[in-house]
Amino acid sequence: MLFELLYPLRHKAPWLGGLNVLRYIPFRAVAATITAMLMSFLMSPWFIRELQKKQIGQVVREDEAAHHQVKRGTPTMGGALVILCLLVPTILWADPHNVFVWSTAAVTAGYGVIGYLDDYLKINQKSSAGLAGRYKLIGQFLVGGAALAYVFIPHAGLPQDWLSVRFHLAIPFVAFSKHPIVLPGWLYGSFALICVVGMSNGVNLTDGADGLAIGPVIVNALAYLVIAYLTGAVFSGIVLAKYLSAIGPETREALSKPEVMFSVARYLDIPALSPASELTIYCGAMIGAGVGFLWFNSFPASVFMGDVGALSLGGGIGMLAVLTKSELLSLILGGIFVLEAGSSALQTSYFKLTRRLTGEGKRLFLRAPFHHHLEKKGWPETKIVVRFWIISILLALVSIAQLKVR
């Protein structure tokens, strides 16, 4: 919005020339991060008080550990404010004509509505059951499917560089142009939708301890910020020649031609997608909103995210993976979320299989998802949280490194 309103004014008067800075995506990404963080810091105390007044508190199952029982009644649904602090800066600072930004924002908002219904039912019914799992999944598939259809089905708003590779699968550590894998549209679309829904539920399952989910979310957003910017970064040869002092005069002259453009993505041999760079602003807003929320969600938490926040943030991360062609990379980058979701799936499958074979269900883990298994083993909550953060940072570094190691 601000980009659309203010950038055209840069030539109206000499003193408005500074508005030219809005053309630079890194500036707008930083601005979105700061805006989201300030919104979160300023609004969270009031928001937490309102949650307390309305008695919107966490519902804890009776079989939970003692250190979880003390969290009963702690304000929840704080993710609603996280969504607000994420979407408002995105709308303010991103290019309003970018279809990638709008589709990602739509999934974030849509999954937030599904999470809100789940949280509302939990609080209203004084039960941890909430919205039935099948209805939650149906809603996720419908919202995610509509958003993905918008960016996969050709129309005038989609750039050609995206249309030409939208069904291509990028393999981590493998050159994109030399080893292309093209899937049928129905297969790739199904895979992309599973990626979005799976990441959403992975973040939701991770959200079981103070600061446990939001830390890896921030780390993932930071990594996708780098990936999205590099995927869409294109520089004119004039700009490049200006900063490459070591090149000879003939090369400088060749680069200085107006028609010469330099794509960072093609240099790194990753998918070159011009609209992906605007997702940098969304990532910056997610980082700012996440840091602001972490200030109040760190141990001992003053507010919990709830499904309204976890499902929406996970859905946003899933869309970032699809729209930057990082679907397979997300298995590494979002390894914490994959571990949590995978442990729950394995626990359920193993229990059903052993009950069918032996008549008595057995468990692979003491409890799922995996962070609960570690709690049962005697790990303190803060140790689990910090170590999951460390692992998430390590996985992010590996994911960034693969951009060059190909």
C-alpha cells in the first residue's frame, strides 16, 4: 500500500526524492520487520489483558504433566495478534500487485480462521478436543487448494518465468537447470498442497511448550527471506558494473548496456522467479511479528499462540516453500516441524498396527509428538526449547549453504 501510494511521488518534488528508497526490496523488508515488531510490542500488553478479562485461557488435559497443569488458564489465542502484526506490515510495504504475496497472505488468514474455530470450541466447551480433525483438514485443503490454484492456473497476473517452471521440482544440492524434474500438473499440485497442509500441522504439533514453535518459525522465516530474495533478485548490468571494480574496461562496457540484466538465481542455478522477491517483505514481517510474540511467549509464557497462530504461520511457511521452489528443501529447513509431525504419525500408525496384530496397541515413543517424549524422559522444558532452536538454526545454515554447494 505504501509502496503503491508513495513511490510514484518521488519525482513530484525534489524533497520527495528520498522516496526512491522504496524501490529497494531490502529496505521494505527491514521496514516490514520493524513495523511488525513495534506493533507486537505495543499491542501485546493490551491484548493479553483483554484475553484475561474475557477468560480466554489455555485448556489443559488432565493427563498432562504437572509443569503443564500450572499453565491452565494462561491466556491463549495470542496467534490472532501475530497474524495481525504479520499481515498489516505485509500489506503496507509489499507490492500490492504481486500474486505471490496475496496468495501467501490468503493462506495465512484462511488458516487463521480455521485455527480460531478450533481454539474457540476448546475454550467454549472447556475441552482440549476442539474442531474435529477431519473438518480441520478439509478446511486446510480447501483454503490451500484455492490459493495454489490461483498461482498454478495461468492468468494475466502470473509472470512467464513462473509459468514456465511452476511444475518443476527443485532438488537440494542439485543444479536446477542441469537436472530438471517436471511433474504432471495434477501430481505437482497435489504434492504442493500436501506440503502446505503438512507444514501447517507440523508447526501446530510443535507448539507444545513455551517458545518451542515460534523460535523455529522465526529461523525458517529468516532463511526463506534469503532464499526468496535471491530467487527473484535481478540487477541491471549498469548497477553491476558500478560495483565490480576488478573487471576490465571491455567487460565493464558490455555490462553497462541498458539491456544487460544479471540474475542471481541463474548464477546460483536455482529457480529464477521474479515475483518471489516480494515474499521477502512477508518473511520480514513474520520475523518481526514472531520476535514480538516471543518476548511474551518465552518461559514462563504470558500468552500462548493457540491453533489460530500455529496453523496460519505453518501455512505461510508452506506457501513460501512452494513459491520459492523449496518444497523438498523444506524437509531440511523445517526439520523440527517434520520431526514433530512424523513422530505423531509414526506413533499413531505403530499403535494401530500392533493392536491389529497382537490385540494390544504399543507405542514407539513414551508420548508424541517428540518433545513430549523428551519431557517424559525427564528433560526440562527450557532445555528442550533451546536445543530445538539450536537444531533449527543448524538446519537453516545447511539450507542456505546448499544455494552455493550444488
